[in-house]
Amino acid sequence: MAKLWQKNYTLDSMMEHFTVRNDYIYDEELVLADAVGSAAHAKGLERIGILTSEETSLLLQGLSEIAELRRKDSFPITVSDEDCHTAIEGYLTEKHGEAGKKIHTGRSRNDQVQTALRLYMREAALKLSSVTLDASSALLDLAERNVDVPMPGRTHMQIAMPSSVALWALSFAEELLEETGMFLSLYHVLDQSPLGSAASYGVTLPLDREYTASLMGFSRVQNNVLYANNSRGKFEAFFLDHAEYIALTLSKLAQDLMLFTLPEFGYFSLPRELCTGSSIMPQKKNPDGLELARSRTSLIGSCSMRVKSIIKALPSGYNRDFQDTKEPFIEGFRSTEELVMIMSEMIENLTVYQDALAKACVPELYATDRVMEKVLSGGNFRDSYRSVGLSLGSVEGEDPVSSLKKRTSIGTTGNPGIGKDREWHDSMRSRVDDEMRRLSSVYSSLIPGLTEIIL
């Protein structure tokens, strides 16, 4: 098909490559989302008399065929197409002639891209929330299995105070739960339809934007048509910033695991299936996945920065610069999703060595406990601290499990609150699952057989 903007000349081949670059490759991710947006738009055009019911049926049939082809990886996007939007319109026009030529009525490629991205982004937020909940659940399971397993707590990487495997695992579980909650809050921002904004200023057709928004399952219309387009890039940056927080949590978890699986520590071990080897040292079992977790965190952060750097000084309305926000957004989302999933698998298959952990609870770990004992016996804190500090060699150890149970304040080793964390997790899991089921119903109502737009 000719380009959507085709004029009476042929575009210079170098300029074509420059303006398209890798965009058409990333657009393969958006085919199903664009099909959903186009189906809603077709129904909206029928509602105002631009399409007949027969034409709408033909277009919906064609979009259903495109969705099926995409699921089979049989709907390629080429450089000459520029993007999935041209490829889809070309397919519909070739199959259904005049009806295909009408599908773009009242749309610019601008709000067509925005709508596809918003649909994709909305589902991506749920997908990332879901896998993050899986990771937090794996950590909760680890805590439940090891609630009374002692572990040295550290500050400045030095021996500090008694802790437990459960406390350590729950610290990451709660952090991921908090970050999932942030994503679900962002979901409300993403859940608004830009369709009908056209090239930033609407059109003279009486498009029913609320109707098409409801067909796509959006809770509301993004009201101001200029803001709808100005928000491109900004919403992607919101998403990537939230993704980076999840990655930062997992980077710290990866660093801890690298330390605690060292032979010198021997607290945990990873299964060999999740480790790689050396090309020269046959004995090596390298935690490359954990090392890459750290570097992928930087990659995800750079994706967010790339988007913000692109949009930081743009004037109002559509600018072609927005095209270059698509690659870092999709790359950042997919990298975060993969990172979360591999870290979940590592936690699920982690071996805990209780004897090594108990042995690591050396007497100096209890120095602060000895101070608190003196305080409870009537001494003041400062003199008690000084007394213990001046005689560290005489500090005695104790049974590490008994020590854990002495700490009864909320969130400590003797009262970690696993049950509350599990309720927190289950509540968000229910929200995510319910919304994913709702979207699945929305998609299949528009395009039979389509249950998700991210495969």
C-alpha cells in the first residue's frame, strides 16, 4: 500500500530509512492493539453514518483475520509500510476495497498510534504488575519456609544484629508489593482513551469519543484533544520510571544473592540450571543472571531517560520526535518483565543452608542485645552502650532462634507479619486478575477470539 501521507513524488530512499529506522520492527508489537483500536473506530464511524453496517462487518472480519495472522507471526511489517497502521489499512483495502479506504476517516496516524500505545501500555501495566506479584509471592513463600532460620543482619556490609531469612525475604517482598501498588495507581492514569483527538485538534465529524472509549474498555476519555497528544512520551516515561523502581529493588536483591551464595558465605546456593560456566575454568558456576540483573537495571533506567530527553523541549501538538520514544518504551517494558521473571525463578529455586546461617551468628552479633539487657535492668542507654563497647571480647552469644523470638515489635523477626503481607498480595492479585479478565472480555467482544493484545 502507498504511504498514509502519499504525495505526487517518491520519497528519497535515504530519507525513508532515516524516518522509519527500526520503528516498523517494534510496530509488530502493536498490531493487535491497533486492531482493537481500529475495530472500535469502525463501530464509531458506523454510529455516525460514515460506514454502513455491512462495511463495518467486513472491516471487523478483516481485523479478526489480521489478529489471527499476527498470532501466527504471519503479518509482517515492512520498511515501505513504515508502520503497522499502514500495513493494517493496506490489508483492509486490498480485501474489502471501499470499506478499507474509509477506516482512517476522522483519524490521524497520530491518534491512531496513541490509541494503540495506550491500549498496549494499559495491558503492559497489568502484565508487569502480575509478574511482580509472582516475584513477591515467591519471596513470601521463602519467608514462610524459613521464618525461624537465623541470619546475620548487616550494616556497612559488616556484622550488625540478629536477623532471619524471613525478615530478609520479606523486606524485598514488601518493596515489590509497594511498587505493584504504584503501578496500579498509574493504571488509572493510563486508563483513558485518546481516540478522536486526531492531529491534536479533533475533526468536524461528530465522533462519539465516549462510545469508542467504552468499546475499548477505557474508564474515560482523555478530554482535551491537545493534551491527548502532548501526553505522548510523558505516559511512557511514567511507565518506565515505575518499572525502574522495580528493577532497582531486584538489583539490590541480586547483589545480596551474589554475596550470600559466595563459598565464603555459603548461606544460599542457586541451582546450576540458572548459572553459566567459564570458557577456561571448568570448575566455575557463575551467577551471570544476577550480574545481568544489575546491568539490566541500568538499561531500564536509560530507557526512561531516553524518553524524557526526547520530549523535554517539544512544542505543543504532534512532533515526529515522538516516534523515537516507542523503541525505549517497548525495550524497557520487555526488559523489566524478563528481569522480574528470571529473579522469581531464582528465588523459587534458592537452597537455604540453615547450619551455615546459624554458624554465622557469631557472639559480636548480640552486642546490642547485651546493651538492651542492661537497660531493662535499670541502666541508662549511654552508660550501658559504653560498658559493652569497652568489653566486646566478653560478649557472649546465645541460641540464635531464641534471639529472633525476643523481637516482638511489628515487623521484626519475632513478629514479621507474613500473614498481613500475604493479604496485601492477595488483594492486589485479585485486582489485577479481575481487570485482566475484564479486558479479555472487551477485546473478544470487538474481535472474536482475541483475549489479549500482548502475547
